[in-house]
Amino acid sequence: MEKKKELKDLNLLDRFLFAEAVEDPEILQDMLEIILGRDVVLKHLPQTEKEGRRAAWSRQIRMDVWAMDEDEAIYDAEVQKKNTHNLPRRTRLYNGLIDSKLLESGDIEYNRMNDVYIIMIMPFDLFGKGLYRYTFRMACEEVPGLQLDDGAARIFLNTRGADPAGVSEELIALLRYFEETSKEVAENSSSGKILKMQEKIEQIRSSEEIGVKYMNAYEERLLELQEAREEERKAMAAELKKLGRPLEEISKVTKMSVEEIKAL
């Protein structure tokens, strides 16, 4: 786990600050308008850390922020600081989870399915082409320009892009602001929307209540990691025990006591 930052030092690529910021519908709406290059009017309050699951026994995921606009298009926006080398397929899972809840059981009016936008914001170039934005929609391989028009779009944003082709100066400024969320960068952006974001983010950073929430979230994350490591040690010890390794050797490798290993 990364060394803990103070709340005042977080930027918008840090999940906690991103989630707190986009709970404000005006901030999220402004972000979406800059990213998509068109007006967006949100219909509902954004939901942060929204759980996605097909069934009680299936894999659980948490979406950073989920929102719907007046045209009932759905937006899932995520920040991702590290390249986990699975993001294209992860966004496929997110899209599938959202789609699975769009129609009631037995409903076959598929044209009523909402448009869905999955947006990933990252401080690295996932595709190595130097672009700030990569937008993917289903298209026909055999007929250039023929779109499937299934209403699904996946957008990957690179805060460290180098080629400004096809994107606005305001989007480039927003991505720079994600990476360095400061008053100086906001003022240099010449964007009224980014300046508004900065004012609200300064309020978040100076809030004692949110500071306590951040501390609690960090401590909960530490506990989760400790529990995960403990489970890994137990699994390793059990496997070594199956292989007939001496208990003292297993104890040395896993840092578990011989009594704990016997009890597995």
C-alpha cells in the first residue's frame, strides 16, 4: 500500500478525493461535459462506490462513480493510478454488469437499453500512442466506418498525453488538473469549470468531518490488507503442510507458530 498522504495533498487521481469531489453533481457534470465535449444534465445525484454484482454469489466490484443524465445515458467514471494490465477486460465486466440491470426479467425491448459510457482516467498511456483520449465503440472489421450502434462506449483518458489531436485545450487542462490538483494549475487552465472545481475541492480538503472520514477509510483499508495477508499466509502454510514439509520450516517461511500450523 502507498505511504499515506495527508488529505490536503491528495489529487483527483486519488480515489478518496475523486469520490468526495464527484458527489457534488455540478463537479461531475462539468467533468463529463469537458470529457465528452457536449452538454450533460444529470438526472439523479451521483452514486459513489456503487456496488456491482450479478447475483449474491458472483464477484463484487465497486464503481467509483455512477450517474445518469436526463436522456437516461449512464456514466461510470473511474480513476486508476496503476496499470494492472487488465483494464480493457475490466471495463468489459463493468459494462456487462451495468447492462445486466437495465431490463426487467423477461423484458425483450432491447432498444430501451440505456446508452452506457465507461470512463477510465489514468496517469499512463494504456495504448502507447501518445493520445489524451481513446474512445472505443463496436465497429465492423469488414466495412470501415460501419458502427454497430449498440449504445456502449468505453473512454480511456491519459493525463500524460502528448498529441493534442482531437481533444480540446480544456480537456488537456482537466487531465493536468487531475494529476496536480492545485490552485496554480486551476488558474493556468483558463477554465471557469476547473476554477469552480478548485474552490469546492479546497472546501473538501479543509473540512474536519471529511478529514476524519479519510482517516477512518485509510484505517479500514489497512485492516483489509492485514486480513488478506493473514489469509495468504494460512493458504501457504496449508499447502506446505500438504506437501509434507516440516512444521518448523513452514513456521519460518510463514511467520506462523507451530501451534497455529497444527490447527489448520
